[in-house]
Amino acid sequence: MTTTITRTEQADIITYAALVDGEQVSHLDIDAQTRMVWNIETAAGHERQGYARMLWEAASDEAECYHALDHHRTAEGDAFAHAMGGETIDEQAGYVSECCICTGEMED
């Protein structure tokens, strides 16, 4: 079994992918400018084997990475952030203009 990590960059997103024998089993997307995690996914049947951690470490070796603000995380994303450690992005840098929590424009 051969595991490799690839890195691709498109527009403002950098994607790190873990491939096992050529099959992508996990990927981590980060914002190229802020280095904030946008998404992390591991394929069914490949969870809890350290692939997400490998990707986080590969991205962090390149430059410091940040977790999204707490209210922008899914339950799984929050568990990932706590398991990996590291910093959460600064409130100002992590502001998303479309987010009703960030804008204070909560919908009823």
C-alpha cells in the first residue's frame, strides 16, 4: 500500500489530497490567502486512519494554517479542529459577508 499527498491550487483554494494506491481517500481545502480550512473530508471506509491528520500536517509544514471560526464549523469540523490543535482564524480575517451570524442579520 502506497500513500502519497498531492497539492493543487485553483483560484483561491489549495487542496491537499491523500491517495492510497492512486485512489483519493481524503482531501483538505484551505484558503490560499488566509490559510483557513474550508473543508476536510475522508471517504467512507477510510475514516480514523490518520489521513486528515497527514493532510493537516502537510499543509501546516508549508505555512501556518487556521481553523474556521467556531460558528462556521460543522460538528465534525469542530472535532477535527480540537483533535489537530492549532489556532482559530482571527475574527476579522474569518469574517464571511454572507454569514448571518457574522453580519448580525439573523433571520427569523
